[in-house]
Amino acid sequence: MEDEITWHKVPVKIDDTRNYVKALHVAGKKLCLIRQDGVLSVTSSRCPHAGADLTKGWCEGEKLICPFHRHRFDIRTGRGDENQGNYIRMYPLKKEDGDYYVGIKKSLWDKIFG
């Protein structure tokens, strides 16, 4: 699976001292960077329910809350609450030599021609 992921340096300094939900722009994608009670996560930025911008949401415990219809997603797994029937995409995150990197799956184009 590692050969199907490209690692991109996170272009912003990650604050390890407070909780936040904010936009992260990497490799032409807008993602959602979350830090909540020591858990650091990167997710897709759009709610699958109605397309709301999750970077405008907030966390309650280990759940990311959509700012429009209050759908809730686990920041560790991406799973929506029971009876929602949806989820958000999670992106792997790693730290090397003091820098953070987010993993993005290679597109079919990149797999063939990259």
C-alpha cells in the first residue's frame, strides 16, 4: 500500500499546544486539519451529507461536527454516527525530522504515467 501513497510536506506549522479545526491545502486538495485533545487528524474537507465545509466545523470530544446539519464524524476513523450512514475520508499523517507529511493516494494517472 505504501507504493500507492505520495507523501506531501504539510506547508504550515502544526500547533501541538491547542485544539483546532482548520483548512490545509496540500497537492491541490483542500483538507481538514484537526487537533483535538492530543489527537491529530487530516480528513476530507467536505461533508458527504450536503457538501458543507468541515473546516468551519468544531469538535466535541472525538467527533468533528458539520457546521450545517450537525452530522458527526469520528476524528480517528472517519465514521459517521450511527444512523447517518456516511463517513469522511481520512488521510495518513506522519512526522519525520520535525516535519509533518500527509499521505495522498496516487491517482490512476500517476500510477500509470508517474
